[in-house]
Amino acid sequence: MLDVRDLSVDYGSIRAVRGISFHLAKGELVSLLGANGAGKSTTLKCLAGALKASGGSITLGGTAITSSSPEQVVRAGLATVPETRDVFPDLTVAENLMLGAYIHRRDRAGNRDNLDRVHTLFPRLAERKHQAAGTLSGGEQQMLVIARALMSRPTVLLLDEPSLGLAPAIVDRIFEMIDTLKRTGLTIFLVEQNVSQALALADRAYVLRLGKIVASGTADEIRSSTDLSAHYLGG
Amino acid sequence: MAFAIQFVIDVLSLGGAYALMALGLVIIYGILRLVNFAYGELIMVAGYTLYLTGGSGLPWIVTAVLALIMAVVFGIFTDYAAFRPVRAKSVTAVLITSFAFSNLLQNAALLFISPRPRYVPLPEVFSQTVTIAGAVTPVRNLLTIAASIVLLAAVAFLMRKTTLGIAMRAAASNFTMARMLGVPANLIISLAFALSGFLAGVVGILWIGRIGTVVPGIGLEPLLVAFIATVIGGMRSLPGAVIGGFLLAFIDTTLNYTLSQDLLKFRDAFTFGLVILILLWRPDGLIKGPASGQRT
């Protein structure tokens, strides 16, 4: 589904990602783990088209999207939920969701069905559809950005630190949502610092350290590697 | 009574024109975080189109439509000539290119048309007056009020109810995120320039309806007015620009009515003094724009 080979990304003069390779099969939930500054978000921004790769290739379902613009990436089927939880604060919840479906804007019937599906997954958003997104709580905003990404009908969903800065009870609910999404057959790439919860959901995981993948395997393999936990993932 | 009606009509007609000018400027600023200093020249382009097509025998309304089209075309052209090539560079670069483009258009008018004011043929309706409850008022003032009501409503509808308008508002708040949802950046920006050009065209026609002539520097005053109105209203808020426009017109008209003949030549000093007081009270303008967002 998503295939990344020898990807390198520079941040100014600093090489933040150094030749990493990974892949996601259809319906898999794969997690990218690592401490702060390991290069996780940089990798994700590059996949989303917001940062240019300085080397390597990214293919989605056989199509190269390495040097695609953000607009082209989402049209190719890759939807991104950035860690900064970027709702459009002055737009209502409904308008935010409508923009999520921008690339399908002519397919009104399809969007209505998709909106119903999204409202079933996130009933809170249906209740608040006329409210300005900026007035939602942090947890609700996180739900909104995920829901908005789903409105683009992605084949692969990229989630960047969905638990960042949220209260533990909310984090649990967000991970439940992600689990529900996974069960619908969606391919998900989950970038997380919250190792235990990410591994509880993930089929496989990669561990990133200083821009390089230092370990990969099934969630169980990563979890049982005490060495990795101690050194790279903070216990 | 007649005095009150006269005052209200004056404020509303001047305010409507100011609000449209400010709106055209803030639409670009909202998305690009850049002031289009060539905005005044779009008004000039509309004016010279009216002048040049005036003697062609075409009905006036056709020449007015042509003036609007030219303002839209030059609006989009501003994007391609002054903004797009340097957009990703620095604010200073765009500042300079938009000034340069403004200068280029003004000098082209100086060179190819004339440095002297040119009389623009206008339909009679622009010079007629009507009496409303004892108040004698030029019909053009009522036309300005009507045009601004229609256009402000149309812009509000476009921005709130259409996908493209909502995409423009989203792009104004967070350009990168809007792109990540598939909103085509360049199309949205060109559309904003087209809309800005259209508003400048309408303002140009209404403005020339007031003064009757066109000169190469005709755009300077509307640009300044638009800039001040947006600063008062809040640089990034569309309703703010409209409110700023009307407030500025209210201040100007009140001063026109109350200042003695000797003091009237210092009207702008009084106006700017009040603007400074407003900004001391609300440094970000009356209405704050979207909370987040970055220059693109």
C-alpha cells in the first residue's frame, strides 16, 4: 500500500531523516515510535508533501508521490492528521468537515453518506456541528481533525501524535477510536511517543532514533525487546 | 430631520465605498499576509478603461462591465507579476515587487495616456439629485449604498455558503493545512486576486462617479483609505474591514459637517488623530482575525 525507500529529509542544513525504509500493507496499523527529535514528525510531514524529500522514494499503491504537493498527496489517497491539531478555529465543525471532503466536493451524495458514517464514529461532532471549531475542547478538536481527514476517504491515514497534550481519559478514548478505525479495514500509520498504547494497537512498529530506523518488528517483538524499551523509548 | 437624513446617506454612501475598498485589500491580506500596494492601480485601470471606451459609442453599461473585467484581469495579473514569483521568499521582496508593479502601471498611464486628469463620460444618473424628506441628495450616493449592500451581501454569501469561499477562509487561517486537505493553493490565491480586482473595479466606477475624472494617481487615496480602514477594523477580519470602512466614513463625514471652513483643510489630521486613539485602545483593530495562521 505505502512503500517508503531510503527516504532522507533535510531541515535546513540538518539531515533529520537519514535513509529510512518501511512499508504498510493494506489494512495494517503500523506505528513509528521514537523519542522527541528522532525525526518522526519530519518523516510524516514529508509523506504529507509538506516537506520535500532530499533522497529516496515514496509510493502509494504503486504511484510515486515523492515530490508531490500536499494537494496531490491527499488526492492520491493519503490523509494527514498533524500533531498540531490544526482545526480551522473560525469555521464551524460542519465547515471543517466539509473542507475535509474538498477533493470530492462534486460527489454530494457520497459526502452525505460519509458524513453520516463520521458522525456515527464521532457523535459529539454531530452535536456540535454549528459550533466554531476553536471553541471545542482539545479532545474534541482531535476528533475533528481525524474526522476531517476521514472525509477525504483516504486509503492510508497518517496520525501524528494523536495523544499529545491530552488528558489520560481522553487519550484512552482517542485510542479506542483508532482501534475502531483499524477494524473498518483502514490502513493507518501511527506516529507516537506513547509507546505502550501505540503497541497495544499496532500490528507492527518501527523505532526511529536520530533519523534512522534502529528496530522493526511485530508489536510483540518490539515490546519484548527490553533493550529497546530502555534505550530508545524511555522504559 | 432633513439634516439627519442627509448625514445618514452621506455616511452610508461614503462608508459603503470605503468598506468595499477595504474588503478588496483584506481579502488578499487574509490569505497571503501581504498588503497589495498595487491595489489602487486596479481602480486606476477601471477608470482608464471607462475613459478609453467612453468615446467608442458603446452603451455606458457595457463600458462599465469592461472596466470591471479589466480590473479583474489586472488583479489576477498582479498575482502572476508581483506575488507568485517571490511569494515563497521574504515579505520585503513582495513589498517591493508590489510597489514596483504599482509604479509600473502608474507610469504606463502617465506615458501612454496623460499626466493630466481625463474627463470620464458618465451617464446622467451620476449627476442627478433627488429629494428625500427635504434632504437633497445625489443619486450616485444612493447607487453607492445600493451597490455596497448588494456586494457586501454577495461577498458574505460567497465566503459563508460556498465551498470555494469556505476554502478561502480556511486558507486565510491555516494555508498549509488547507493544502493538506486538497485545497489548491494557487487557485485560491488567484481567486482572491480576482475578487479583489472585482471590488476595486466597482469602487473605481463609484469613485469616478464622484469625481468625474481619472488621473494616474487616482488609486492612492482609495488605497490609503482601504489600508486605514483595515487597520482600524482588524487586518485579518472581513467583517472588521467593513466596520472599519464605515467607521472611517462616519469620522470623515462628522468632521465635514462640524469643522469650520478654516479647520476643514486639516480634516485628515483630525481623522488620523482619532485613528491613533482607536489603535491605542485596540492595537489589533476592532475585530481580531483568526487566532492561528502563518505567512505563506
